[in-house]
Amino acid sequence: MALGHKHRRSTHIVWDWNGTLLHDIHAVIAATNAAFAELGHPSITLERYRELYCVPVPKFYERLMGRLPSEEEWEVMDATFHRHYWRQAESAGLAEGAAELLEACTDSGGTQSLCSLAPHDRLVPLLRTHGIERHFVRVDGARGPSGGGKAAQMERHLRSLDNVAAERTVVIGDAVDDALAAGHVGARAVLYTGGSHSRASLETAGVPVVDTLSEAVETAERIAG
């Protein structure tokens, strides 16, 4: 049954993809360790990855290596990471409850979009594979070099949305950078512990931190209302 206008949800949710809607953290760890092995660096655990991860990604590598990678090292590590990651990403599933939450938001009259640092030309086919593309009024993946933050991309993303006010927008992601991008455009953020950061790292962002996507949506509705 269609909802009357007065019952339509006014909160707009901007979803992150990797580590949020897509449960791919184990593919990320495997690809990261493959990139390290290429240059003779020791592998890392999931716990250490979540403790140290940040963007820009070269800064993350600096935390692990004790120095910034050279331009040549960065090119090798970035290319190796993506080569290994995309071999596994197609077999990664959605996070628990993600499909149902997207469906429920659509059914309740809410609007959703997706802003991701994953390459746009790889992102869109994955959304179609998982059957969730129809839930988003706009999808923006990264176009251009990888490794940077999301703030400028988020600004372009919101600017491209019709009738979506930043103050009624909540970004749901798994990284401190998602909160920074939200703050950059005047939106709010909720961070989810199922992806790239530890809870302690996420809590440094000063925004709500939750353990499930259902909690994330409930919190988004509350803080935007």
C-alpha cells in the first residue's frame, strides 16, 4: 500500500558501499596482504587493519610501514590490491539485513543514494548483480585515481540530488572518512562497526557508532528528525 505524503519519510540516506552494504572486509584484508607481499612487507591481521586504517590510503600504508610509500611503491601496491580485491569482490555478499533494509526504506517512501570510493564502472554492475540498484535515486562511484578521501565527491553527489537538503541527510558508512565527508556538506553521519575501522577508531569521529545496519537506519531517522 502506498503511503500518504504526510507519512513519507523525509530523511535521505546516503549509503557507503565497501564495508557497509557490501560485507567485503575479508577480501580487503586478503588484497592488502597480497599488496604487502609484493614488496616484501609482513602481512597484517584484521584487528590491526581496523586499528590503523585511514584515508588517504598512502597515509594508512605509512602507519603500517613507518614511512610513506614511494610513488613507485604506491603504484605497485595500489595495482596489486585492486587486482586481488576484484577477484574476490564478486563473491562477497551483502551485509546482514542490507537488502531488507533498502527494501523497507523504499516501501516507506524514503529516499536513498549511494556514494562510494569504489570505481564507478565496477560499482554499478555489482549493484545490479545484487539486485539493489533500483533502491537508489543516484549512484556515484569514484572516477579517476584511487586512494583519496570522499569529501569532494560527497559534495558533488549531494549537489546532483533533487530536493534533498543536507540537514535532512544522513551518511551511513564504516569509516571516519564517511563522517568527515558528511560534515563537509553539512549532513549527519552514523558509523557502522562491520567494516574497515575498530569501534574505538570510529568513536573518534564524534558521531553515533552502531553494530548493525538496522541500528544505523534507526539512528539516522532519529538524528535527522
